[in-house]
Amino acid sequence: MVEEANLKINNSKIKKRESNIELLRILSMLMIISFHCVFKSGYDFYDLTFNTFLVKLFYMFGELGVNLFILITGYFMVKGKFSLKKVICLILEVEFYYIFTMILASILGIYSFNRIKDYILMFFPIILNQYWFITAYLLLYIFSPYLNKLISNLSKEDYKKFLVLGLLVWCIIPTIFGIFYNSSENVFQFSRLVWVIYIYFVGSYIRLYSLKLFEKRSNCVKCSVITFILMSISILFIFKFREFFSSIGTTEFAYFWTPNSILMFVLSVSVFGIFLNTKIKYNKVINILASTTLGVYMLHDGNFNWLIWNDLLKVSSHFDKIYAPLFIVCIAIIIYLIGTLIDLFRQRLEKVTVLKFLNSKKYSDLLDVFKSKYNNLLKKI
């Protein structure tokens, strides 16, 4: 009876994830899928019609979704605890989807295992950067305890100065000078990992100190709308003066779609603020759907992603149709739901295999041995 009572007390202390942020995870993944739908379809934008303008707007959603994911990560992880179990589960989840998509691609005849090297490398998708976001996310998580220590030792003013300096170096300057290189990602030693870490710091700052922008949800809504309108107008502006922009180095109409453009940064933070200021009671369905986001990402962007967009769905052939935007949205929802079903099966499989082992005494004993060996090694060094 005492054990049961303790169990109930412990369960009551488990904080359920806020459904407003979980809903944002879902929408972010839908945005990423819709972006991949248009970006990887092989469609050539020779001219800008009303439809292709709308399709170009979907370019903005992909990196918006990525920025939002990292903002969420920084917001929660700055007060979270590092878990080796989570690292192991993530690595095995990546392995599950990579092998699954490779086998499926092999069955469909679009991938073949020709060398011993192919069999060996299939077990190292994270190291080989097969999913760039997952690799960056895992590195971010591994180093998060040290990033958090740095954050805890920064005063609010120093933290603010660091963020302003980072914004100048990795966002404002690249946005200005990237116009000569067709992308803000090609300037000032920018890299995706650097940007992911910077956005992590932004999300952490919001959790610890908030922003004046977040004082009212209406402020975030206004900022989001204005920024998105500016990004939309920029597509028309660059197209209108395409000869000039082409002469200085920019041929991409949706120039501000990259994650570190100043407009994308402002849009990301303001959209995040909208959801932080939106109160949604715990919703089991939303939270279950949100738990599958990484699985959905790895499934739809695996070894046969081009087959989905080009051969199976032939999405580029629909871009000139009046229903193109609705088609893209519907495809994103369908892919998400299929991915959810597969990931729920994977989660169930993980529960009775991986998690069962990680919660066993065998794992605990093995971890103690590893810690002992590791500490001895550190002492020798």
C-alpha cells in the first residue's frame, strides 16, 4: 500500500507537457514537410505567376519550422537535465528510420547495397550527417550541460550583449552581404551548427528573462504579420528587379527564406511568442501527435524522399494548378499522419525492448562500470 501511495505521489509530480508548445511542434513539422514538398520537387522557377509566388512562400516555412524547433529546445532544455538514456534512444531511433528507409528504398529498386562499405556505413547515419538536423540536434543536446553552465554564469546584461553580438555576426551582416552570394548562409563563417547553438541561446534567454515583445500576444501577432508581409513583398521585389539582383549575385526570389536572414529570425521569435502566450489545456491527442515529430521528419526525408515528391506524387506538375497551395497542405498532413502511425508503432517497440533494458539493473550495472572506467581515464589524463 505504501509503495502504491508513493507511486501515485510520484506520478502526480510528473509535469505534463504544455499543449500550446506541443501544437507548435506539430505545425513546425507540417511547415518543414510542405517546404520539402516544394523545395525537393525539382520544379524550375523561370517565371513568377500567382501560383509560383504562393509556392515560393512555402520556401519560408521550412526554416521557420527548424528555428521554432530549436527555440523550443532551448526554452525547455536550459532548465532540464541531461539524460544518457535520451541520447541512446535518439541514436537508436535514427538507426531505425535510416535502416527502414534504406531497406524500403532497396525493395523499390532505387538503392542497392553494392559494397561492404555500404553495409558498414548504414550504422552511422548521424556521424555521416544523413539527417543534418538530427546530427546538429544531437550535438546540441550532448553539449547542452556545458552551454547551460555558461548561461548560468552570464549576468542578464552580458547575456543580452552576447545575443546582440551574435545577431550582428550571424544574422544582420550575413543578410546584408549575402545578397552578393545568393544566400545569407554563405557569409562570415556561418554554419548550421553555429546557428542552431545561437538559437538555443535565444530560446534559453526567453525562458529565463522573456522579451518585451512577449508582454502581449497581440505584439507577437502584429510582428509576425508585418514580417511575413515584408518577406512576401521581397519575393515580388527581387523578381521585379531580377536583372539587377542577378548582376550582383542573387537569383533566388525567396532570398529571405534562409534560417539566419533577419526577417526569418524576427518571424521565428514572434511566432514562438504567439504560442507561448496562447494557453491551451493539456490535450492528449496533441501531445501524442507531437511526440512523433522527429520520426515523421526522418521518415519523409529519408533515402527515397525524391521518389515521394517526383515519382509517386509528381508534385511539380500541380504547381500551375489553382489548387496548388491546398494540394501542398493536404500532402503535408497526409505524410504527417502516416508518419505518426509508423512512429507510434516504433515507440511501442522501443518501450518493450530499448526502454525495458535501459530501466533494468543490467543497464545500471553496466553504466556504473563505464563511469568508473571513464573517471579513471580522466584522472590519468
